[in-house]
Amino acid sequence: MDSVLNGSNLKDSLLHILRMKKLLGDGKFITGFDDEALKQYLEGITVSDSLALTSKEVIWLRLGLGKVYLRKREYTSAKNIFEKCVQETVNEEIKANAYYLLGVLATMEYEDYDLSLSYYEKARSLAQKPSMDRLLLKIELNEGAIFLNRKKYDKALVNFEHVMRASMEKQYYGLYTNAVLNYGDAYSELGEFETAEMVLSMAYANAINWNRLELQKSIIQGLRNVYVAKGDYKNAYNLMTRYNSISEEILENQNLKTIKDLEYKYKTLQKEKEIVELKRTQLAKQNEIERQKTIKKAVLYGFLVLLIPIITLLYVYYQKLQAQSLLAAKQQELNNRKITSLLNEQELKIAKTALSAQQEERSRIAQQLHDSIGGNLAGIKLQLSNVEKPNDTQVGIMKQVNETYELVREISHNLIPKKFNENAFTMLLTDYLEKIKTSSNLSIAFSAHPEEKINGLSEKIKVELYQTIQELTTNTLKHANATSIELHLGFYNNTLQLLFEDDGIGFDMKKSHEGIGITNINTRIKQLHGNIVLDSTPGRGSAFTITIPIKDIDEKV
């Protein structure tokens, strides 16, 4: 009887562990920590496999693992897991979710919309319980996206409107925002920008009432796209300012949360120290009591009188060794932090020195090209031009010398930035972007407001901005695999603001490290006492927001 009860308790404990692993994995997946989610799911599956468990909790863990592979675009692994989940369970909720994920995979991997719709229909037929209403809304939203892709706007709008209403009633904020953004895209494609603007504005008001900053960012992005599509760059710029302020507020909230977490850890550590001190005091009192008892029984227990003090001394010595070991470990951790800080400072100094040396070397090479080789070519060109009635060979030589001279001048001018006071800064940027656009087939949108104020910047700021834009454009061409770039310059409260955005593959900001290009940009902006904010997500492009206080620059540069 006892063995049966013990077996039952063991199984219940294991099922509890599997449920805990699923909840931890789901939480990490929702917040975007894919590797952490993968770890939790795999640990749960390993426990179940080692004990031959086949409960529905195990299948949920596998389904979660498949979702991580799907997000990582490991489609073959994800597909095998989803199909296995359909085959191994009779649970309608698990099957419905597996069919839904198979439909998402068919769209992401093959863009096979007919196959996706067939999977969504299978999922819908199983998701009839009230507890699966969220899944039904996700299916309807994805079907609407397929209709939108196929230019079936009437069907798409019906789906999006229903998902918007139902999501608002049930407070599914993420679904509501996705439906609104798709709704706005549909009306933008139809050219009905006012309708798209009205719907997105209402959704933005709801996001403010809900105090959901991330939703506000997404909706502002959708509104800005509408304004850009209809050529209203002024309002698009104003929204960019609001977008930046919300991003800063989110960052501030995250910092506050981090500070609170650190405060909590500090208080916990203090309490642990108090507990250790209390235990130490109690131990000292207990030792005193034992000593008094030992003295009273000294006559009868002479041997124990000798043994107990020795054991006590060894115990105290062991405690001291433990305390010293703990103190040494904490000191080592503090030293490691200091070393890391010094290395970061040294790396920044090296980057600044390298940038300065690079500029000096470029200037030196350009000067030598212009003065020596350019001067020699100019002399040869002058001598050839004095020849009376030159023959065809001499004419050809004069043409080649002239072309070589112009090429040397062009190289030297490219190495040393032109004097920006001689030309309108906005025109120089426009010419540069047109060259990039022609040579790369990128779609580039550029706006500057007000142009007079931007053209009136000091030459120092123009040079740094121009080279920063060159670095950003080069990074996009090399790494982003983008099809379009948006560049906006403007003033707000005596602050120059630059927004550079692409629609490339993006990257995970938690994993990626800064390369030489980003380090050069940071160095340039810090020299101007400015600030740079990077926002990127895998599959959704990158956005760089740079702010430079103009009054501060005029006083210090």
C-alpha cells in the first residue's frame, strides 16, 4: 500500500515539474528570450523521456519547442514536431494549436496560402470550446492577412474588424494591435489614407487609456507609414518625435525596474546577513552552555572535557575558513567588474585614436595625391597642350592624361570631405543618396525640415553628420539585405534629430555586438555631445535615432 502511494506521489511531483517547465518556457518565449525558452522545454522533455511519461503535459512541451524552432526559422524541425503532436494526442486543444502552427509555417516557409487556409480550417473545427476563443481570433487574423495579400480587401477588412472588436472586449491587447495595423495597411493599399489614419488614431487613444507603451509604439509606426505613403512628412516627423519619447520612457521604466530588482536583491542579501549573524550569536550562546555543562561534568567525563573543546575549535576554524572563502569570492567578483570597466574605457580610447589616425592618414594621402601626382599630371597636360598640330597619338595621350588627372582629383576630394559651406548640405546629401540609389537599386526616402536651418549648421557638424550617414548606409548595404531606407533630418527644441531606418533582416540586440562601423558612429556622436538610440528586431529592420544639442555644440566645438 505504501509503495503504491509513493509511486502516485512521485508521478504527481513529476507532472508538477513538467507544468512548471512549460510555464517558464512560455514566459521566456513571450518576452522574446528564445534560448531560455528552448532550455526550459528541453529540460522538461528530457525528464519525461527518461521516465517514459506520455501525458498531455509532455506534448505541450514539444509544441512549445516547435514554436521556438518556428521563430528561429528552423522549419524542418518545427514541422516534424507539429505533425508528431497531431498524431500522438487526442486532446482537441493541442491538435487545434498544432494545426494552427502548421498553417503559420506554410505561409512563412512556402507562402502556400491555400495550404495555410486548409490547416486553419482544421484548427477551427477543433477549437469550439470557449477556452479556445483566443486561438479562433488568431486564425481569423491570419486568414485576413492572406486575403489582404491576395488583394481581396473586402474579406480582409471584415476579418480585421471582427478581430478588433472581439479583442477589445476580451482585452487581448496584442491581437487588437495586430488587427488594427493590418486594417490600416489595407486602407493604405486602397489609397484611403484618411480612413486608415482615423482607425489608427482611435487605436492609439485606446493604447494610451490602457497605458501600454509598446502598443503605442507599434501604432505610431503604423500611423507614420500612412503619413509617409501620402507624402505628409511633417506629421511623419512629429510622430517620430513622439515615438522617440515613448522609446525613452520605456527605457526609463526598464531602468527603474532594474533598479528595483537590485534594491530587492540588496535587501534580501542584508536579511541573509542578519540571519547568519543571528545564527552565529545563537551558536556562541550554545557553545557557552555546552562549556558550562562540560565543566560541571568534568569529573565524570574527563575524556569528553578534552574532546569537546577540540571539536568546538575545529568547528569555529571551519566557520572562519568558510567566511574567508566567501569574502575572497566577493572580492574576486568586484575585481572582475573593475577590470571589465577598464577594458571598456580602453576600447573606447582605442576607437577614438584609430578614428583620428584614420582621418589624418586620409588627409595625408589626399594631399600627396593632389600636390605630387596631380601636380605632375597638370604639368604634363600643360606641355602637351603647347604642341602645335598634335598627331592622333598625342591627342590620345592628352585625353588619357586628362582623365587620369580628373581621377586623381576625385580620389583626393573623396578622401578629404568637401568644404560644406560651399554647397547646400541638403543638396550634398541628396546627391550622395541618389548615387547609392542608382548603384544599389535601393528605395531611398530623404526629407529635411527646415532646410534653411539644417544648411546653416557649422562645417564641423555637417562633416560628422555626412560621415555618420555614410557609415549607416554602408552597414545597411553590407549586412541588412534591405530594399528601402528612410532618412529624416529635423529640429526640435534646439536639438538636431536624425532618423535612419531600413526594412532589412534586423538583429537581436541582446546577442549582437557592436562592430567597427557602430563604434565609429558612437565616437562621432559623442564628440558632438549627442546621443544615439538603436532599435532593431530580427525580421523587422533597424532604426537609428540620433539627437545633437545644437546650443551645446556651438559653445563647445
